[in-house]
Amino acid sequence: MKLSVAGKMTIITSVLLAAVFLVTTLINVKLQEEATIDIVRQNALELAETADAVLQASMKVNARDRIQSTIDDFAAHRDVKLIRIYTKGGQIAYSTDHDEIGVTLDLRQDRCLICHRESPPPPNLPPEERARVVEAAGEQTLAVSHVLLNRPTCSTTECHTTEGPNALLGVMDIDLDLEAFHQARERNMAGMGLAGLVGVVLGVIVIYLTGREIVYRRVAHLTAQTRKLAAGDLTVRIDDESADEIGALDRAFNTLALDLKDARSELLEWGRTLEQRVAAKTDELVRAQDQMVQVEKMASLGKLAAVVAHEINNPLASVVTYAKILLRRIDKPEMSEECRKNLGYLESISSEATRCGEIVAQLLTFAHRGSGEITATDLNDVVEKSLFLVNHQFELNAVETVMNLDPAVPPALVDRNKIQQLLMALFINAAQAMREGGRLEVTTRPATAGAEIIVADNGPGMVADVARHAFEPFYTTKEEGGGVGLGLSVVYGIVKGHGGRIDLDTAPGQGCRFTIWLPLKPHAAKEEEEVR
């Protein structure tokens, strides 16, 4: 059986109160019994004194019948069971029990030993010994022993002239019935027991109601709010400003609920952004995979380009040389129509062969992956000189050039010529894209473990599909004969050869923005990737 806090407190309190009232009642009964016995004893002693005083008149004239009649009258009192007077020798002279008159008592009886346990007997006894409770046949009796002394008025009479004043003449015993006392005690105990029971019941009721209001109700409310919190309602709060332990527990509950609400908000926010983070990481992995494929593709194409360029370079050089020789031979002021036609054919052969030679040169550049001379290079100086070399093309196309070069950019250990080559390739692409005018902005700035070069134009830009293939070799958006699509692939190869990174940010009508990160020293690339 499951008990509530109020039930447990009620049971414990009931037991404690019952025990306290029981002990208190027993102590009070005992104290009252002793006090009542003292009063009864005192009254009994006074009764003996009164009987002694009443008997004096009869004793002075030695009226034995009157003495017997007087003690019989005293014995008629409901509480007096027996009155006897016996001489100092122990012989019963008078008694309400007429059958025992003349009998001599044995001094070894209990009622005689209170005086005769010593020799000579003590002249005086304390009240508790002169009036004592004795038990016989299961009944209790208050036995009072009162000594009868030879008073001065008695010693002049004919009876006790031989006795000195205050000499012991005899003893009067009075036995009082304690039945009325026991009945009163039982009534008192019953009343006190009833009062104790009522007190216990009232105490339990008060404590139960108080505990229910102060403890159980508040604990029940806390339990209900805790169940709501466990069910997911994080808005529950307990309004309790009390300074006791339950108030402290309520405040701790409010703090816990607030912390749980904050934690859930963080988890929900993290869950909402998790998909975005996964998508971003997936895009990074796809880009990294594309870059790996690009590197492998470029490595394979580089080997092929080197073989092809080497095989066709010499024949092309021969074609161009012989074409120029023939042009000199037939280029005369006077020539036939047929010679003029042949001259045009030779010029076309020379021009196309020259263009093929330029393509072969680009193939050789693309195929050459070996590093040149690595030196500490001022990237700002390389940007300025590269822009100077192609500035005439920007002027022809009415393109404004702006340089934002940060002097805090530290020198980088790179191949200066290759960095210049990649910058010129980007500048030429930008000039060709902005034939109707525009703006080119070149920025340098320090970056983590390296430096960044940003080349941005406001040309036509690229669509996403074109931008995705921008760094692939032989991929071009120029008109036929305008290029072979090796410019950006060469740029990509140079950046990767230095352990750097290049990012393209573009959209139709918003131009192109190339961000190049180059490490300051060869091993810094790996460190920067770990930081990312």
C-alpha cells in the first residue's frame, strides 16, 4: 500500500503523540495517586487524633462501655473498617470486632513490627509509617497506628497514677477502607485517558491538515509540474517565494526547466542548420572530388600535350620557314595574276602555321609541370608589373583598372615567372571579356598562413554550368578561332603547383571574381587546410 507524505507524517505523529500522552497520563496518575494518598493519610491521622480527643472524656472516668460505644460509632462511618485499642503489652482492650477483645497480639506481626523492630521502640514514627497501606486477601487498607499517651489530666486519676506523664498507655489502630479511593482513582484515570485520546485525535487532525497544506499540497503541485516537464512542456513554472526547503526545491525546478528549454532551443536550432551544414560539406566534397578529377585529367592531358607538341613543333617550324622563303622569292613588283594568287596562298599558309605554333607553345606551357626557381617574391610587385604588361589592351577596350595592394602582404616563396603568367592570363581573359569597356579591380591582402590575390571584373560573367567547367583544359566560350581553352587550366595548374587554392565567384551580368590563395612557404598549404 502506497502512503502519501501526509499519511506517513500522520501515522508517525499519531504514534508519537499517543506515546507522549500515555507517558504523561501515567506520570500524572502516579503523582495524583501519591498526592491523594498523602491527603488520605493526613485525614486518617487527623481522624485518629479526633477519636483520641473524643475518648479522653470516657477514659478519665474509666467508662469502658462509653469507650466501646464511641469506637463503634466511629466504625459506623463507611470508610472505617476496624478500630481497636490495645495495651502496651499487646492485649486488645477495645475493638469494633468484639470477638477479638482480650486477645493478645503477636509482636512479630507486620503492624507491630513498625514499632517493635527496634528495642526500645522509637518514641515517634514518621506519618508514612503511622499511616500505611497494607494489603490482605486482595484488598488494600490504610492502617493507622496512633499511640495513646498518659496525659497530665490522666496521670492524676486513679487509673494511671503509677505512670509518668507522657508515658505510653497503649495504641489505637484504625483501618480505613480504600475502595472509595480506588474508585476515584479509576474515574480519574478514565477521565485522563479520554482527555489524552481526544488530545491525540485533535493533535493528529491538526497536524494532518497543517502538513497537507504546508507539505503535501506543495509537493503534489511540484510532482504534477514535474510530470508535465517530463512530458515535454518546458514552459511550466512554480510560483513559490517561500524561504523553506520546498521553496528552494521549487526554485531549483524552475532553473532546471529554464535550462532544459534553452538546451532544447539549441538542439532545434542545430537541427535546423544541420541540413544546411551537410549540404555545404557535401558541396565541398564534390568540389574537392572535381578538383581531384581535374588534376588527374590535366596530368594525363599534360603528358599527351607534351608528346603532341614535341612531334608537331619541328614540322610546323619547317612549314613556316619555307613559306617565308617562298614569300620573299615571289614577292616582286611585277608578277602575274597567278603569282599573286600563289602569294596569297603562301601568306595564309604562313599565318595558319604561325597560329599552330602558338597553340603548340601553349600546349608546351600546359604540359610543363616542373617548378621553376622558387624565391621570396613581392606579390604586390608582380601584380603591378603584370598589369603594366597588358595595360595597353585595357586602354584599347576602355577598361578602368584599380589596384588595392596591401603593403602588409609578406613575401611568398613562389616561382615569380609562373605567378606573373597566371596573372597575365587572368588579365587578358578579363580584357577580352570587356570589349565594350568596364572595370578591373585587383586586390592583395594577408590571409591565414599565406596571402590572397583577388582579380574581379564587371564583365558579362558566366552561367553556373560554364563556371563549373571553367578550369578544364580545352573548354572555352570564345568564338571559333579565338582560343583553345587552355588559359584558365594553366592558371589552375600553376596555383595547384604552388599548393594554393583558386575560387571562382560569378553570375550572369555580375562579372567574375577570382580569389587566389598562395602559401607563404611550401609546407604552409597543409597547415592552412588543417585550419580550414
